[in-house]
Amino acid sequence: MSDERITSQQRRFVSKRACDCCEYCYSQAKFATQSFSVEHIMPRYRGGQTTLDNLALSCQGCNNHKHTKIEGIDPLTRESVSLYHPRKQVWSDHFTWNDDYTLIIGLTPTGRVTVSELQLNRPGLINLRRAIYALGEHPPIAKT
């Protein structure tokens, strides 16, 4: 396992690339109550490297739920499936919003397992989405 730290330059690049949104639940950093993290998509614990193609911007909730996970059980098929990988997959291929943009719906096994494992529809997120949607600030324009 590499002991390499994420540099400030990498943090700025990852944040800009993600348009300051969590790459899993699309929460916006400007509305967050906690700082966002730059996380290893393939955890260092599992051999992931500190390279730009293995780093993602993550809100604290998604980062905490993901921790060292790379897969989970699809609630529909009950099969083991890899979690969504922001560098190798397109969000809209695996997820969509419900009609009022408060819930993320998994469209594929990867989408469903990611919604479940990272708890992308946590009650606090639903409430925040509802409030910022009413203000015309959700969903993030650059991320839909």
C-alpha cells in the first residue's frame, strides 16, 4: 500500500473536475455543512494508488458509507456488483432523478448497489435537495 498523500494541487484539480459536487450523490459543496473529501475510488487499503484517475470528490456522508467498499449486493438481483466508478463510468448511465429531484434512482445493478451501499437518499440529503430545488439551485446544472 502506498503511503503517498493527496497533494493540494490534486485536491484543486479533483474539485474543479467534479464542479464542486460529490461525484456519487451530486451534493454541492457550497450547501454542505461539512467539508468534502478527495477519496480513493479503489481504496488504498485494496491497493488503490493516489493518482488522478483513482480520485473522486466525495461529500462526508458518501465517503463515510463507502469507506473501503468496492462492491455490494444488488437489492434486485441479489448478486455481487461493483460500485459506481466516477472515472470509468458515466453517472447518467447508472442513475436518474425522480420527478421532484429529491431521490436518486439506480437504473442498473451498479446504480442500485451504489444507491444502497452509499445511502445516496439519506433523509438529510432529501430535505436539502427539496429546499435547494425550490430555490432553483438543484440539480446542479453541470452535473445533469
